[in-house]
Amino acid sequence: MVESFKQSHAFKKSHTTRMYARSNRERAKELSEQGKAHKAKMERLNERASEWIFAKNNEDRAPGDPVDLHNLYVKEAITYTERAVQDARRRGDTKIKLIVGKGRHSLQGVAKLKPAIKRLLQTQGLVVELDPKNAGVLIVNLDGRSTDTDSVLSVDDIVRRFEY
């Protein structure tokens, strides 16, 4: 948060019209470079934090167990999802479970991970279904075929049930 503030502050100062009016372009450029440095540091820190969060969420996870994506930003969750799918395929798994949560802790209680991960995987030709035992878990069929049982509902089926 501090780096974000520093980045924003440096960028704003570099773009003030007074800087340009006084022909102080060198100082404006210096402040702009400081903003870029703060942004790069912030991104490195965010990456380290997401690695720690993911590792902590999944520390007792064995291959084939659900992958917990809680507390990650969408961009980070996408990265870990792609890795998990690749790992599962290498192992020869036909399914993988992703714990995305129900969105209860998201702003205004609207899930962000679930729809983003679903979209990502569907663009890869994979079938994504909700676990009937837990609406915060996605079941991904790596073979691209829907589950044969009636016990697993697609995300769209669940949404349709709530629309009526």
C-alpha cells in the first residue's frame, strides 16, 4: 500500500503543469522514474505475497488434492490455475478441483475468482462444473467432456436455478 501511494505521488508530481511551465523537465522525468521504480517494487512485493499465500493455502496438499486459490487476486489465481492444470495433465489426471470460494469476502459479496477462472478454462476447451457439495469449488474436466453423473451441476445450471 505504501509503495502504491509513493508511486502515485511521484507520478502526480511529475505531471504537474508547474513542472513543465518552469521548464523543469529533468525533475519531472526524475519523479516519473521514481514512480516507475515504486511500481516495480510494488509488483515484486505483490508477487512474493501471492507466492506465500498460495503456499500457505496449499501446504498440506498432495498431488490430486483440490488447489486452494483463496485470497489471491484474479491475475494471480489465473497463473496458479494454469500451473495446476499443467501439473494435473502431466500426472494423467482427468479432473482437477479448484477452491475459488463463494465470493463472500469479495467487495459487495460478488465472486471474482469463480467467473474469471471459469472463463479462462472454457476458452481452453475445458468443461467447468460446480461441485454439488460446495459451491465454492470448481471441478475441471481436463478431457473436455462433461461429467456423466447428474450429481454435478454446471455453473450455468446453478445460476439459472437462482434466477427464477
